[in-house]
Amino acid sequence: MRRRLATAAAACLSALALTLSGCGLMDPVDISGFAKDAPDPDAKVIRLANVYESKHPSNRCGTATMKKELATKGIDLQVYPSSQLGTEAEIVEQVATGALDIGISSGAFFGVWYPDSAVVDAPYLFTSADEYDQGTRGKTLEKVYDDMAAETGLHVFSSWYYGARHVTANKPVRNPDDFKGLKIRTPDAPLYLQMINAFGGTATPMALTEVYLALQQHAIDAEENPIPTVSSNKFEEVQSTISLTGHIVQGIQLVTSDHFLDGLEPADRDAVMHAADSARRANLQCVKDEERDILANWKSDDTIKVVEDVDVDGFRDRIKDQMLPKTPYQQLYLDIQKEVAGMPAGKASQGGEK
């Protein structure tokens, strides 16, 4: 039903993106470092877009792994990073209208299409990278995505760890009171506005590509992102402090349309699913390594002050008391946490694709 509600504006945007790409103004970036030769002219082309810098783990380790594996199956995965084809919301719209084969986005943006799917981005749902990786392959979220596909035609087929989100600012943010008077950039999705409101700050939705300049010019006071994203966008150059709030242990989801999947030969569909799962594992290790190494470097060279004595329980209580009761997925949130608690420990990064 919601698929049929995609606006004419979204279709026009998608058409424009395709036209610019066809004219060579927006070409796929070779993020892999693997394919130095010209692609096989007979290869099947699949187009994938995301908003992350080419050196971000989601591309350097994730889509690069996927591209390399698919090349051995006669498939040319063309990757458009760095918001070349639009914001996260626009990428999802392009997938829905059929203008793009695969997009990478996060649950908060799928929530606009299917509210329950936003639960995966809910604050303090997961406590670690491995717990995220395990929980997103559990039966509870699998059913959410199956139901979303049935209603909207948007099919989430792989979830990759993105990192634990923390707050950067020009002052420490140790407890919710420190959010008062803070104008903080968030992605333009309702979940983030609800979260920052619960914390007591002022949310300012903004595209990721605009954040550095906005911080530099003091149009905003702060932003919140995982450590690899802070680093790849050089936010530590324009912020003095990172407070380890860990308010969202987050991932990003690969989304396509049922129409695209149904149009693939069975062997090609299996190849896409298998490559995405190989990329999931490579990306998971890559992000975990970067979170550890970047933080250690920041501490050793004092690039940015790292605040670790954060009242996480205070933030968690704000979400429990002020945000979750106003969402449609409060019970789903609790069901996922219960499912994760009952899963065997130490096997989070194993297993095949859903």
C-alpha cells in the first residue's frame, strides 16, 4: 500500500539521478581496489548507493567485499557512495520506485514506510556490536522485515553493523542535563527527533554531507555518530569533545525491491544474498577494529577529548520513560531484547544470510 504512495517528486528525483549518472556526472566509485581491469562487458550490472564516504568501513570493507565476490559470478556491482544519488530517504525512495537496485540505509528511514521497522535503531536496544549482529538475524526482526516487504515492496536482506553512536560537542555531555540548550544535528528521521527531545536537546535534521561546515560555522553545536563516521568525516577537527554515550548500537540495512529480486535468475539472486552475507562479516570486523583503533589514537595524541564517565543509565531511563511509550514498537523492542538474551553467547558473527 505505501509503495503506491511514493510521490511524483520521488520519481522525478530518481529519474534525475539516473540521467546524471548516464551523462557521466555521477559515476560509480571504485571503492574496492580489487577490479583494476575494465569490467566484463557481458556482466550483469547492479547499482548500489549509500551516503557513506568511500573510505568508510561500510564501503572499504562492506561493499568492496560484496563487489569482489559478485565479480566472480559475472555480476558488476556499481557502487555510488558519498550521497551521490541522494540522502538516505531519497535512496530508499529510489529503490521503492525501481530507479535503483540496492540501497543502504538505516531503520529510522524505513520507519517512514513501515513504523515497526524503526525499532532496530531504537536507543539502547542492543549493548554491543555482536549483540546487534546476532539480534538482527533473529526471528523477531526477520518477521518484521517479511511483513514490511509484504506491505511496501521494500525488502531488507542484510544488516551490517555501523557502530555505537556517541555525541561530539565543544563540551562534555555526561548526563541528560548537559543536553539543555544544545543544538544537535541528527539524521532527518522521526526517531532521532524523539530521542533528542527525550534527552532534552534541540534536534536539527541535516544531511551528513552538510554537517562539517555547519559545525565549523557554529550553525549547530553538536552531532552524534559512530566513531568511524566521526573520523571519516573529520568531525574531530571542528569539535573538542566526544562523550561515549553509546545511545544507539546501530547498523545499516541493505534494501531492495521485490520486483528487482523477482527479476533475477535464481543463481544471481543466491549470489547477491551470499555476497551480502560475506560483506556483513567483513564489515563487522572492520568496524569493530576501527572503533577500537581510532579511539586509542584519539586518546594517545589528544586529537579530541574522550569523555568516558557518562551516566548511561540516566540516558537509558529517559528513553524508557519518555520515548518508548510514545512509539508503536515498545513491545517489539522488549521482544527483541528477550530474544537476544536467550541466544547463545559468542556466535554473533556466524551464520548465513536471512
